[in-house]
Amino acid sequence: MDQSITLRIAGKEYSLKVQSPEMEQLMRLAAENINQMLAKYDEKFPDKTLLDKLSFVTLNETVALLSTQRKLARASEEVKALQSDIESYLDGIQDD
């Protein structure tokens, strides 16, 4: 069941549909995060356009996403290696 919500990002309102309360919460948090970052860029770069500042926000968030994805991939590989080590250890115990 879709629910309509309105988010304000960079002073503009957007009417959106969400499929769950969890998604609504995530979207509201994301909008708040974007607006906070824009406010910081407004202070640091008052002469830049809104488009420039939104580009900075997008770049910053994408770098963070890619970094998190890499960390997750490394952690997943470590889990696989540990799982293999545990299985080898348990096989060794059973053979004794």
C-alpha cells in the first residue's frame, strides 16, 4: 500500500509515494541529511550556485556509498575466509 509524503529538499517540495513506514523514515532522514549538507555548503561557499552545492552533496554521498560498499565487500570476503577456516578446523577435529 503506497502512502503519499511530501519532502522539502533545497527549499523545494516534492510529493512522493512510499511503500512502507520504514521507507518513509529513510526518505525523511535522507532529505534531512541533504538539507544539512546544503546548509554547510551554503556557509562554506556562499558564492556557488544551488546546482554546484547539490553536485557537492551528490559527490560526497556517492564517495561515502562506494567506500561503504568496498568495506562491506572486504568484510564479506573475511567472513568467507573465517567460515572456511572454521570448517577446516571442525573437519580436523572430526578426523581425530
